[in-house]
Amino acid sequence: MSTTADVLVPAQMTLGESPIRLGEHDGFACIDIRRGEVHIGDLENGLTSSRRIGAPIGAIAATTDKRLLAAGRDGIMVIDGDERIDVPQPADDLRFNDGQPDPFGRFVCGTMADPPRAGAGALWSFQAGVATPLVANVTISNGLCWSSDGTTMYYVDTPTRCVDAFDYDAASGTVSERRTVVRLPDGIGDPDGMTIDCEGGLWVALWGGASVRRFVDGTQDEVIQVNTPFVTCPVFIGRDASVMLVTTASELNPGAPGAGAIYVAEPGITGLEVAAASPEVVFGARG
């Protein structure tokens, strides 16, 4: 089945990314990585506010106390807060790229060289004020999501053209038993951001492929067509998580119709609720 996404916000984001659901209703937030901007909006009004952080950011997440956590070049921080965890990078060209809270309140986020350099990045878990590497030798750390019971983590390292699954330990936040669950065919674009629905279907944004595609048991069964090639990340939002919001980029085709816009579609299925990052879990209890 194929559906076509509609433009919600015709914003020309340079590198739109990290869309998240805000609150229990129709709110959302996303970022422009290159411009270091956070955009907030809702399904009725489109964008309602924008804010420049002052430096490039690679991901955001909602927190359990209704704030926003952001990943920058050298670590993570709470916007309008003093909580932060620094991760000294071994090279000047590394930055954080994509991240998500796990179902237990941690924040998991990966790094990449910019421009990409094979094996330069890693996937990190933030807990109790410490950053712990989970996966090494990553080139472009991208999509992340978890199964409904939190025992499986799905992960995209873009150049592999695969979605890999890991057993996920709830108590420690560590991973094991890596295996490939989706192997993308050539010619449909490169895997970027990802989300999961209530049936366990994996929705993968295709950079250069003008689409978001759903995979079940490794097989594609649905496509959302997007009217611009560089699609970055999907997320389910709305009162019942039935609307898919999709970010895109314009840096490789500036000025092209639809490039860098925010799109919406109704795929006919609801998404899993994405957990919020807990400041107490991520940064440790404050005395």
C-alpha cells in the first residue's frame, strides 16, 4: 500500500531532523541540525515558535519534567537547565547525530564524523551522569527505537543499509546479540531515522529515496511517498499517535519545491508511545 504525505510546514530546513511528539495532544518539536534551531508546533497551527540554540545540535528529546534535552557536539544538555554530560570527542570532526530515550528513562544517542568517515562514530547511553559506549565502529549513527516490552533495540548505521536488532537489558541499558532484521535493497535510498508502530512494524526514512517505508519481519509492506528526496526521520504524533510527522532536508537541493519541509501522513496504524528522558535517570539524582 502506498500513501502520499502532505506538507504541514513549508519551512526550508537545511537539515531537518529529530521530530518528537510533545504532550498528549497534537504538539511536536524538531530541529535543524545545521542552523542549531529547535522548532515547536502543532497539527492545527504548524510551527508556533522557533529558537536558535547557538550551536549545531544533533537530536532532541522530551523530558519527564516537560523540558527538552539536546545533543550537541561534545555531549548532551537540558535546554534552559544546568544539567549536562560532556563526552570529549577523539577528533574535531565528530558530533552527535540522532538519539532517543529508551523505555526506562535513559537517553541513547550516536556520533558520526561530519562529513562521514568510516567507523569514526559510536552509539552512547547516558545514565547517572555517565556516557557509556554501546556500539563501536559506527559510520553514520541514525534511527533508534525499542520494542513495546523494551527488550529489543533497533538501530540504523546508515552505510550498512540495514536495520539491526539487539537484545536490550532493562536494568543496565546494555546491548547484546546483534543481528540484522531488515536488509534494504539497492535503489530505494539510504536508511536514516526510524520509528515503530503498535504492531512492531519499523518505519524507516529513506535519504535520497523520497519515502518512508514500513518493514515487518524484514519485508516491506507499506510506503509513504514524500515529495522531496532527502527524507530524514518519521515520528507518530497526535492525540492517538495516528499521524506520522516526517522531517526532510534541503542542503543538497536548496530551493527545490518541498525540500526541507515538514510533512504529515495518516498511515492507518498508530505508533508506540515514545518514552521521555528522565533527568534523574540520565544525569543522576541531585542532592
